[in-house]
Amino acid sequence: MDLQISGKRALVSGSTRGIGFAIAAELAREGAKVTLNGRRPQDVEAAVERLKGLAPQAEVDGIAADLGTAYGVAALSAQLPAVDILVNNLGIFDPSPFDAIPDSEWLRFFEVNVMSGVRLSRHYLPGMKANRWGRVVFISSESGINTPGEMVHYGMSKSAQLAVSRGLAQDCAGTGVTVNAVLPGPTRSEGVADFFGKLAAAEGIPLAEMEQRFFAEARPTSLIKRMIDPAEVAALVAYVCSGRAAATTGAALRVEGGIVSTIC
């Protein structure tokens, strides 16, 4: 299927690894001109070279900027004034008991997970509207619907992304610009793999057993009973970014392995 995005300029925030990198790779394979982003220049450079190896014909570059700050967004947007596709993927997570989460962490999660996408969208949407074509995707989470007790602040930020995404879609009505949210479930990104590895080591059990325990105890409604591959998330995101998805907007699209048990 031709996704009709060859030559389109795409920015994927927080894309040096994990879901973000997988999304960038999928868009690059489809012919988009992809800009990677991360905080550290060496990580961005390494990710650009890695992606060029996976998609030798693709046009790929990278910009190092901390998009969890207003300054970082301004610095990046000055180097990249306009895009056709914006994937707000940047996000952080950190399991912590509710009563141990200080105000500073609530604010940090909001700044990184929510305001990065708000600021980037505010910069790029006017140009998309003027061109009568654009795609904005917020990478939310099933935690935006099923708030996890072990990290309420993360769930809050992911719920906020859903509200922002829907509101922006309504703001873009009739412009040719679509705005959607994609909700992954537990995904085998590097950060999640490291987290589960530490838990397994602390318990003195194999990693596979720790993952089985997680789905039995923390996410028992999962229908696939396994971690999701980042490429599985990226496939849905690439479609949502495509010309084929022109009638899909204002949606919260799930790729969470059936954890969310409600139909709608």
C-alpha cells in the first residue's frame, strides 16, 4: 500500500530509540524526509546513522534539543521551521507510589509528556493549515484510559494528551489537517526492557518470568499476553500519518494488545 507520504517532511520527537525510533524508521521507509530528535547530540548522531543503515535511500537528519522545555522547542523549531508530519512521541515514565511523588515530578511529567507536544503543535499547525495538509499524532498510552496506580502522574499526562489531541482535531476541522492519538500498551522499548531487567534481578528470577508475572498481576486484561514490539506501534502510526488516513481524525487509536476492555 502506498501511504502517499513520499517527500513529506516529518519530525518525530524523542526518537533516538524505542517507539520513536521505530516510527521514524517506518516513515523513512515510506519515503518521508525524517528529522530525529533527542537531548544529547551523540545519541542523535548515532540514531541518524543507524536509521540511514536501515533505510539507505531515505533523507534523514537530526536535531538535538530538550523538548521538555520551552527553550528546547524554540531552538528546534528555529532550525526546522515547517513540517508536514509531527509525531509527538517524547515521553517519560517512572513507577512511584502516589504519596511519594513530589510537586516537582508532577510538573516535570506535565512539561515533558504534555507541553512538548502542545508547544510543537502550536508552532507547526499554522503552516499545515496554510498548506491544507498535515498530520499530527500524539503517542499517548493505554494508561491514559486505565490510570495505573503505580504511576498516577504518568497516567495523568497521557490522559491530558488525549484531551489536547481531540481539541486540536476540532480546531483543525475542514483544513485538511488531521490530529489523532495512538495508545500503545506495554512495549518492549529499551527503557521498558531495562526496567523489567532490574525488577527481575531484584527478585532473582528470569526476565521472561517477570514479564509473565506483570501480565498476570498488573495487566491481566491483556489479550496478547506479551510485550508489544515497537514496530507494531510504528505500523499504525505510519498509516495515521499517511494520505490514506485523511478521514481519520480526532480519534484515540489503540495498539495496546486488548488491555482496554471497553468497546469504545
